[in-house]
Amino acid sequence: MARSDKKRVLKEQGTLNQRSNKVKEPMFQSSSFFDPDDLVQVKYEMVRQVIQDGKSISESSKAFGMSRPTLYQAKAALEREGVLGLAPRKTGPKNRHKLTAEVMTFIEEQVGLDSAIDLAKLAERVEKKFTITVSQRSISRALAAKKKTRRAPD
């Protein structure tokens, strides 16, 4: 796989090391196998050197361009979950916790009654009916996602 293709794939997966230029570990500088752009590989080797080779936390974190807390977190994740624990995770809510099916039905009804209704007015109506505050952007995204699923071919 070409270097640019691998970088693209790593970015898509969320495992591209944004600080690859900080990796000073010699094996990552002189080997085609070790890739400083591969965040999971960098974290694994950093932790491995501490556990297996007895390198100090400070020395290893510095050589791999990471902070000491990052090394401690990576070590704990590796012990708890294995290699997959080293992959970054998306943070924040995993679903639309305010825009429930009931709220979305209400929003769609409002749009059906007045297709020119603006997002601010929709947010205001949602707040009045359900006593929750929902951002205009959240409503916009939810409506766009609904539209997208309707267009998807079977």
C-alpha cells in the first residue's frame, strides 16, 4: 500500500498520529515496518518498551512524542482491552438523546404544517412542548439525516 493511501486510511479510521513528527524513537525513523503515522502502533511500542524492555516512563514517552499521562492511559487501556484499547474512541453522546422519536415526530409535523418554518422557531416550539432545549444545529442535522435515510435505495 502506498504511503499516502495508508495515511488516508489511518485518517478515516481515526488512528492517524497527528504528532508523528514528534516520534524520535530510532526504530520508527529507520524501518519501513514501524510507522510514526500509525497511532496504535506508536502507543503499543511505547508501552511495550516500558513493560518489556524496562525503559522509564519519562524516557519512553519522550521518545514517542507523547505525554506521560498518555502513556499511563495507553498502558491501562492495553491491559484492560488489548490492542483495540489503544485506538481512539469518539467522545460525547453516542445518539441523539434529546431528539427522541417523539420529538422528531413533532418536528416533522411542524415542518409538514409550514415548510418555510425556520430552525429557531422549531427549537422554540420543541422547548415549549417538551421543556427541553435543543440547538438549531441539532435539529438541522436530525432533519438532514432523516432526509438522507428516506433517499437511500432499498
